[in-house]
Amino acid sequence: MLAALFVGFAALLVVTSLMVVLHKNPVTSALFLVLAFCSLAGIYLLLRAEFLGMVQIVVYAGAIMVLFLFVIMYLNLQHDVETGLQIAVRRGIGWFVGVLMLLTGAALLKRGWALGPANEVLPGAEQGNVAAIGRVLYSRYLFPFEITSILLLVAMIGVIVIARGRSRAHAAGGGAGGGA
Amino acid sequence: MIPLSWLIALSAVVFAIGVVGVLVRRNALVIFMSIELMLNAANLAFVAFANQMKSLDGQVFVFFVMTVAAAEVAIGLAIIVHLFRLRETVFVDEIHLLKG
């Protein structure tokens, strides 16, 4: 049952990831990426990482993909025009490198690296792991957790500065601070 | 239980698809989506090994990776919007300001 569910989610994940890369329309790519993230959340649930499954849906499928779609529609992009020899060569190189990476992984797997069945059921896994994650996050990983807030603050300020643009930044620099 | 090797193989496949996307596509937005795919492949490996070792540290790391990914997407999309304002394109081979 678990294996069947895993195979289903994995197949969905691989197919949707391929569609993200192959589809010409960026909006369709973004929607397939949402589906890929949702199937990955399913796999997290199968691995008894309930908290991460929920965060995956909320943060990735929710926030990040809405940001992507917003920007795509804001820019009002037409379809990719992908023709010409240079692009064909680059595309060939890209596929070659991708297949090479896959073959490397297959070779590593064949040599017995990371083989063998996973462990049995985690102790006390029935009640979920949200409380346990919270306990670890707020004790052993408290300092990195606090640093994360600084990272987010820096990202926020950076986005505002970048998105404000050059002309208005110049105008605000001459004036009394702008207000953005 | 799901064998660890399946999970690592799935992670490798998704990562390879992301690499192909970054190398093959010209649209900066799709390149960003492929980078997200690669980050998620790494997260899957983290969760798989955390499950295997019965440890929560891997899952905490995934939490941090997600935070960094969110910050990266916000900054990257802002840069793309800014580039589009300046150059009217998001195709990476038409943006060669630093090429000399």
C-alpha cells in the first residue's frame, strides 16, 4: 500500500517536473510546478514528515508559486521562441549533461550505495512530528532559527530596493526619503 | 516502508530534470522554476535520510532550505522584473550586459 502510493506520487512528480521543463508556456509550467510540489508533499507525508508536508503546501505551492504566477502575468510574456542553431546546440548540451548526471546516479546506485530497506515504523510516529520539530527547532537550532529572521529581513529590504527601480530611487534620493 | 534507494533515485531524477531545465530553457522564469525543482530534490534527499536515521535534524534542515528558497525567489523575481523594465526581455541569451 505504502509502496503503491509512493510509486504513484513519484510518477506524478517526475511527469510534472518534466512538463515544467518542456512546456513552452511559462504559466502552464508554473501550474505543473504546483502539482509537482503537491506530489512531493504527499511523499513527505509517506515519510512521516507531516510538518514538512504541510509547510511544503503552504510555502511552496501557496506563497512561492503565487509569486511566480503574479510576476509571469505582470510581465505579460508571450510564448518562448526557441529556434536557431545556437539554441539547438545548447539544448543538445543541456540534455547531454542531464543524461550524464542520471547515468552517474545510476552507476552509484548499482555499486550498492544507499541500498537496503528503510527502517521500520518510527517510535511514537502516530501523533505526528510537529511537536517534536518545534522542540528541536526552539532548542538546539534556536540560533540558526533566529538568523533566518535576519535573512528574511535582508531579502525583504533587498526586494524593495531592487523593485523600486532606478528613476524613482534617484527622485527619492533628492527628496525627503521617498516613503516607499 | 519505502526503500531508501527508491527515494534517492527519485531525488536524483528530479535534480537531473532541474539541471536540464536550467541548461535548456531561455526564459529566466522557467530557469528559476527549475532551480526550485533542484532545491526540492535536495529536500527530498534530506527527508529520506532523516527518515532512515530516525533523526529530526534533516527535517529541520529542510525547513531552513525552504526559508532560503523563499528569500531567493523573492530577490530573483525582483531582479527579473527590474531586468524586464530595463531590457524588455526575460530571455537570458538576450541579456549580455556584462559580457564585455
